[in-house]
Amino acid sequence: MANTSIQLSEELLVELRKRKTYDGQTYEEVIEDLLEDVSELSEELKQSIARGEKDIAEGRAHTFESIKRELGLK
């Protein structure tokens, strides 16, 4: 494992401290957890977009205007 120093703003340091889930958790572990969350979210988002595109292509979507008309709104 490499040993290095980085400069952080006080605000970021406070945020990293808040994200520690147990005593003794290192900042490396906090950052790894954050990166994992971003990766999972990104994959989940890609799948959601693909499902939405498929719904649109297969006619399972409605425009905002058509819904307003259906509900009798302006």
C-alpha cells in the first residue's frame, strides 16, 4: 500500500468524517465505499434508461400533454 498525503478543504474533511460508518474506518475505506456507490448507481441508471427507451419504442409512454388532456387540465 502506498502512503501519500492529499490536501482537502475543511468542508470536505467534515463530509468524509460524517460518512464514516464505524470507529476506526479509514478515509481510504470511506472513499472506496463512495466509489462503489457511484459505480452501482451508474449501472443502475444505465439499466433504467435502457428500460425507458424500450418502453418508448414499444409505445408504453405518454407525453405530458396527452396526460393533461386526459385529466382535463390546461
